[in-house]
Amino acid sequence: MLSKIGALAFEKGFLELGSEFSTELQPTSLTEPSWVVTSPQLASEIGLDARFIEDQESLDILSGNQVPTHIRPFASVYSGHQFGVWAGQLGDGRAISFGQIAHQGNAWEIQLKGAGSTPYSRMGDGRAVLRSSIREFLCSEAMHHLGIPTTRALAITSSPTPILRETLETAAVVTRVAPSFIRFGHFEHFAANGLHEQLQTLCNYVIQYHYPHLKKSDQPYLELFKEVLERSARLVAQWQSVGFCHGVLNTDNMSILGLTLDYGPFGFMDKFSLNHICNHTDSQGRYSYANQPSIFYWNLVRLAQALLPVIADDDSDEAMEAAIEKIKPLLSQFSEIYQQHYRKLMSQKLGFQKGVGQESNELIQELIKILDNNHVDYTYFFRNLTKVIHQPSDPILKDLIIDRDSFDQWLYKYLNFLNTFNLPLSEITLQMNQVNPKYILRQHLAQNAITLSQSGDHSLTKALQRCLVHPFDEQPEFEDFAKLPPEWAEHLEVSCSS
Ligand code: AMP
Ligand code: MG
């Protein structure tokens, strides 16, 4: 285990693709940096001793104030569709990569988000504020421990430097870590500019490092698309099953590895509503909870279009037509793959023991309707359902429901169905508690941590980090984090401002 960031053996990674893919540059330094929080779990996964926090040089490196000579920082270029409209060139406007390291056979790219402007910053200042950095840090680590694929976060460093958003805030840098930060938008960029050779180079790079089993395929690019589609379908099913809304599902925020990427105005739903919109800026509800799977499909169609030139044998109309015909059947499978994952995950949440069938499907659908009509707290409901299984007269859930007759009818059918498995209820509820988190990053918890951290006290941010590492365990010291949210939480608004 290494005790200094600077001791990690950085390789060029994405930078090796050349200047059409990224720009070499130095981060902009941050005045008076200090640690806010770190993830000891991630540190150990990348071969770093958790005590790296004691090293002044590590603080300077992760604040962008010092770059060891073996690190060659860069920002990458990508394009994308934002809110359904082609936005043209975007790129890492405030994320600066240090390249990649390898540990125990895994490659990790390490990136500073908020480390200053880049050639892709457009009108932005290249900075991130403490508020959004805490949200990104806590949620990436929470998602990972929920078992949901995501980019990770190693640390936040902060500075008194003022940053102007709606109000005056302060700057911070999140150290993000992932096998790769390549987005659908990277492929769209080269396709839209007619740079087919570079598009192919990018595909080969992704296959080489992240889908190496496809190297021997006869149709590696088609297979690549198929695997991205499968991973994406699974990811969005996992989001739906925990009530997570991303908020800005633009194609430049879609990971080619099927990771949750770019935490902005995201939110775990408290009160369940199919039409829930977590991003205050999304007035049309394009990225509402219920729309997420179809938006994934829409984004995958954009990726498919971008990949057509490399899937086709040549540039002729016939070859393009043939490529379209190859990709169409894959796209048409998306909905079924998604549904299968979703039903399986929901069945597990409800403690069903056998494969998904008609009866379990009906129970899932009826329950979703009840939760939606009554705006029941989603996480609380599933976690406390086990209590009602053991004691059907327990009012813990009924008290949250207005239409109690519907719930009673559903509960009657549900309990009967559970009985058909001939398993002790204690065994079923034990399994349920392993998939229904007790602790999630509720909006008000994140907000409380932010408010305190903004005053210089990071204890709540750190406590949440520790708690969310074990989302399925009973943790009496964190009981308050599992309570229903206070009323003011309903009026919290998050926007793209970050
Ligand atoms: P996002 O909505 O955070 O995914 O960002 C969309 C695009 O805007 C990306 O190209 C970002 O790099 C860029 N961007 C967002 N905020 C800033 C900022 N403060 N400075 C520079 N670029 C930014
Ligand atoms: Mg983004």
C-alpha cells in the first residue's frame, strides 16, 4: 500500500490516443486547500493507504497545486445531445485527468473535477462548488455500496476561493476515479465531424482496455454496442429499483461502461411518484423518473447512429443500410432486457423466491400504482415491509397510505403469495433486508451535510460517508439517517448549477 498519491504509477491512458482526443494542460491551483472527506474503501481498492490524507503533497496534488513530473494531465473532447437537442462540441470543461493507474489487474483513471478551465470550458469557470462536490462524492460512494455501477470518488479538497453561482459559494475539487470516463458523447463527437478513422481508434481503445474479450470477434463494434446496451439496460433497471433519478441524462453523461456518471441534480426519491422530476431546470420532465428507461433507449439510438460508420463495411449507402439492419434487432431488445432486470430486482425487493411470473408481475405493478397514488416514501416502504410481513397489523406502512383498502387487498394477496414459497418468513425477510437499503443519500441529509461543511464542520459529511458504506445494515448510531424526511425536504430544489 502506498501512502502518497504521488507514488502511484500513472500511465498516459486516454492521452495516448493523441491530440485529436484530448489536450494536455495543467490544473489551475487552488488557494489554501484543505481536506473535506476521503473514501478509505476506494483508497484501498486503488492500492493507496488511507493515511494518504496525512501527506501534504497528496493534498497539493489533489487540489491541482502540484503535479509530479510523471503525471501528464489532460482534458478530453466530446460532443453530445443535451435535452434532446444536438449541442455540438462540449468536452471536459472542468475535469482534468491524471491518466490511469493499475492495481491488482484493474485500471483506474484518476480525474480532478473542478481543477480549472480547459479548452472545453466554453463560458464556464472550470470550477466546482463545495455543495455539488459533496453531493457527487457522497452519492458516487453510496451507489457503489448499493451495488450499482458508478464512477467513484476518492476525496474532496476545498478552498476559501469564492465561486459565483446563484449566490457566492466556495470552490472544491472532487477526485473522481473510474475504469474510464468515456461517454457516448465521445463517439458522437468523431461521428458528427466525419472523423471515422478516429472513431474506429476510439472503439479499438475501449475494446482493448474495457471489453478485451471482443478483440477476437468478427463484428467487434456491433458486439461492443450490444454489450453497452445490455449494461445500460441493467443500470437503469437498478436506478429504477432504488428510486434514483439522474436528472440530466444527456448523451454526454452516459458512460460507455454502463456506469452512473456525472452527478448533478440527481435525487433519490423520497415520496414515490412516477412523474418525479429531480432537476429543477427540467421543466418539461424529459428526465423524470418514469422516463429514464426510454431516455436510455433514446441515448442508445444516438450511440448506434454514431457507431454506424465503423459497423458498416464501407461508406456506401448499401453498407450503411446493412449496418442499420444489424443494429435494429439489438435496439429492439432493449425494452425486454430492461424489463427482465427490473422485474427481477423488484421481485427480490419483495422477497419472491422463484423466477418472475404472472403473479409476481401483477403484484409489482399493483404495488407501484399504490405507491404512486399515495406518494409513499419508497425506501422506507420496502425496508419496513418486513415488519408488516411478520406482523400484518403493524401500522408502520398503513399510516403512510391514504387509500388503505387498496393496500389491504394488495397485502392480503402478497402475504398469500409469500406463503406459497414454503419458507420461514424470517428467512424471506432476511433476504429482503439485503436488497432493500435502510440508508440512502436522501436530499435533506446531503443538504444538512453541505450546510455544516460550508461552515467548516465536515463531521456530518464524514458520518454520511461512513454510514452509506453499509446501506443494508442496521447501524444504531445512524438511526436518524433512516427516518422519514422532515417536511422542509419536500421543498428542496436542485438544479444544474454546480
Ligand atoms: P454537466 O451538465 O455538468 O454534465 O456539464 C455539461 C458540460 O458543461 C460539460 O462539457 C462540462 O464540462 C461543462 N461544464 C459544466 N460546468 C462547468 C464549469 N463550471 N466550467 C466549465 N465547464 C463546465
Ligand atoms: Mg456532464
